Amino acid sequence: MQPGSAGSVSRLKLAIEIANKGSATCELVRHLAPLTAGAILKGLPVQDRVHRFADKFVYIETGLIIGAEKQRTQFKRGDVGFLPSNGSICVFVKDAVVAPMNAIGVVVACLEVIESSQPGDVMVVKKPSA
């Protein structure tokens, strides 16, 4: 890791696609939860049906087993978290106070694609195609 090198190693771009609706861009911020970020990157691509938790966040289950790491309970619209209790990647569509979660990143473009998703839609989290 060389400081100042192009393309930061600590912020990795990921694509979050909703089948037949579009794609959002998110940044996985490694220093927020390095072990969680590493495990998610190794497990990519991850695909599952969308679930909604109240009107606070949209999530998919990944099947990854990762413990608690630098957890917090307050998240803002656009934040991305990992819920260790069921191995879910959660994308917040509203500011919320929730059960403790590992913060892992933020959606940087097209959050409305995720907001428009419905339960049963298929979400894929993957490395963006170059």
C-alpha cells in the first residue's frame, strides 16, 4: 500500500445491482471494519432476494459468518452495514437507530435504485465490471 497511489486501497468500489431496475455504486471503506470488508470481498459476488426492515433499510442475506467489529447503532441514509446475527448486508434508505451493526461503507451513486427495490427483487453485490 503506497500512500497517494491512484485508486485507494482503503476505499473499494462495488456495484449493487437490482435485477431489471438498475445499479448503484457503493464504496466499501476498509478501515470501518477491516475483517468484515475482507470477508465480504472474498465472498463476492453475493446474490439473494431483497428484504426490507420497516422503512429503514433494505438487506440481503449473504451466508457469511463474521463476528461483531467496531459496531455502531446510528446510520444515515446511504450507509451500508453488515448485520452479524444473520450475515446480512444492509443498505440504509433512511437515517435510523438500529441494533448494533458493523459499518462497512456508503452508497455513492444511484441510491434511488435500492430505494425502489421491493421484497422479492434480486440484489447482487459484486465488483464493478471494468
